Amino acid sequence: MTLEQAIELLRKEYERAKNMEYVKKPLAWALFQVWKKADAERSRE
């Protein structure tokens, strides 16, 4: 995953998180989602 891809994914996840009632900190939630995807992708290399 490139930095640009991670930033775009972060923006999408953040917008998604803002609409979820149970998410109290949308930025933190979005960062965690992107981290999980980037980490999983790195594990496959």
C-alpha cells in the first residue's frame, strides 16, 4: 500500500465512521481500520 492509497482509504473510512453511532472517535477508528489493512497487506509480502 502506498502512502497515497493509505490517505485515500483513511478519508473513506473516516467519512464512514462519522455515520456510525457507536464510534465515538471517528479519526481513531479510521486510523485503526487503515492500519489493519496495511498490516495485513504487509504480511502477504
